[in-house]
Amino acid sequence: MAPTRLAVAREAGPLNNDIVYEVLRRVDPVTLATASCVSSGIKSMTEDEAMWEKCCNERWPSTKDPEVKAILSEVGGFRKLYAECYPLILNRQQPMVRDEDEYGMKDCDAWWDDEDDLESHEPSDLSPSNLISIVDVVYNGKSVFSRTVQGIPGADDFLGWFSNCPFRIDLLKSPEEEDERGHEAQAPVLVTDGLPSITSVEKERKDGKFWKALWDNMRVSWILINKKTKQMANLASWRPLGGLRHWPCDEDFLIRFGSILPANRDSLCSAVQCNIVMKCRFSNLDVGETVNTTLRLTELSMQLEDMGGAHVNGKDSLAILHKALNCPKSRAHVEVLNSYHQYLKVQSELKEKKIRHEGRLDTAAVVSGIGVFVFICYFII
């Protein structure tokens, strides 16, 4: 009778810890987290920071930077980073269009659910200087752009123009921008990286091969960390949420990433959209009979928009971003997409109601004008 697998395993005895450790080093992060539930011994192995550092380096190339490593060591390490920033932000608070003061006429001054949310944070916790952005752009596994931003650029005058002006963070001023060490800030995407060649714009408009490659392979991550409270979250989505091709010029492409962030559930602006916009431009270089297409980023920015499409100011954006660090998260991408589509549906309904409301006002103005004209003519005659 052939021995069973269990009998063979018993004869082999317990596995050497070094062998188990080497196996764990080669598994994916989800399997690594699952393995921690097997036994206390394996759990202690899976808590090794070196394993999670490898996982983070593969997903977020910027984590290889010594500056980022120092930041992560202060806020909880690589294991915490993966646990907090791999899942996507999920807005369980569905946006609703209210009957009173609808059509976007209501001010969205209160961005917190209640006063307790605001009181739970010290004023120093809400300081822009406590925020750190770790941003990565990856195409087909190749790191295209990485940057770490301490604080919020332009937020020094917090009580002045920053508080009242539209909030926006721009990370790339020009395609030829250099970093602090004098190196090129971004690595161009080449044909050797899996980028399709564009022989003619007309052909690309028809088949969309280049656009499909961008949509399938381009990934953006925008990790926000509060170094004071040691909270963190990824504001971007795993995949693009929308975009435009050949806009504003034939060589330009725009891709949007982001998430839906909860605000005040008692106001019309019960949720806002975090828009991470990436613009890129291709260029062709003729090499003999072949055409080599190169892609470079021209813009990478992040800003918040309310349901009416208006940009949220700096003061309110800061409150929303701090609130986003405590949002529920999910590894189910479908669930996150459903929340995003629900937001778009409610936003579309709001716009339609606003258009109908403005139409009624225009009609009332025309009728009033005709009435005044008839009244005047009556007295003249």
C-alpha cells in the first residue's frame, strides 16, 4: 500500500526554519499575510521587516530611497505600509442629493461628520507640515517617476491665500525637470518597455492600440502619510478611472486616477473626489526603417473636487485628507469601483437637476419680462 502524503510528511519531520523562511521570502504579500495564521512560529517569521521591505520595493519603487526608509521607520515600518496602503479607500457613506437647498446652492463649510471628529485631532495634527506624499508612476513594471514631498507646497501661508484658494499639488513642472541631484526626474517609456509604436495618429485614432497599452499598464500610487499621527493611505486607484486621448493635441494623453473621499454626510457635499491627473506626450524617432516611440510625463497633479465640480479650497481639503486617513479600506477592487460609479451617478443627477432649475429660472425671467412689457404697453395705449 502506497504511503499517504501525511505519512510521508510525518517521516520527513518538521521543516527547518531556514527552509520555511526562504519559502516565505518568495511568496506574494497576500500569501505571506495568510501564512501568519498557520502557527506562532511562522507568524514571527512573517513579521520580519526584510520580507515586507521586499514586497514594498516591488510595488512602490520609491520605498528603496533612504529618505523614504527613514520616514517609514518612524511611522511603523514596511509591514504597516503594505497593510495600510495596498487596500483602496472605500467610501461606504453613499452620496445623496438632498431636497432642501439643492442644485449646489448650499455652502459646504462643514467637512466633518460631527464636532467629535474635529475635537479628536489636535491643531498640530492638522498642520500641512505633518503630511508626506510618496508618489510612484510605473509602466509595465518599470519605474517612470518617483518623488517624496514633505508637507504641502505653498501651504506656508496657511491662514492666507492657501486657506481660501483651490487646493492643488503639482509634482512635475516640465518633462525635462531634474531632481535635486541633477538627474532627470523621470525615466522615459520606450518601445523596449512594451510601449507600442505609433506610425500615424490617424491609425491610432482607429485602433487605439497605444491608448489601450497605457490604460492596461500605467499605474500611479499616491501614498499620504501623517507623520504626527502615524496614519497613512493610498489616495490613488489600482487602475485608471478615466481619461482622454489626443487631448489637447494629437500627441497628448490624459489619464485620471483617484478615489472618493467622505466629507460631511449632512450637507450636499457628502463626498468629494480626489483627482490624480497624469498627462503624457509621445514623440517618434525614425531609426532607419523603424519608428521608435518614446513617452514622457508632462504633468502629475492632485486636487479635490466636490459634487458640483468645484475645486475644494486648501483649508477644507486639509480636513478631508486627514479624514481620509481613517477611511475604511478594501482589497475588493469591484467594490471600490461600484462606490465610484455610484458617486458619478449621483453627481450626474445633481447636474441634471441644476440644469432644470436654471431652465425654470430662465423661463420665469422671460415670462416676467413679457408681463412687464405688456403692462407698460397697456398704460401707454
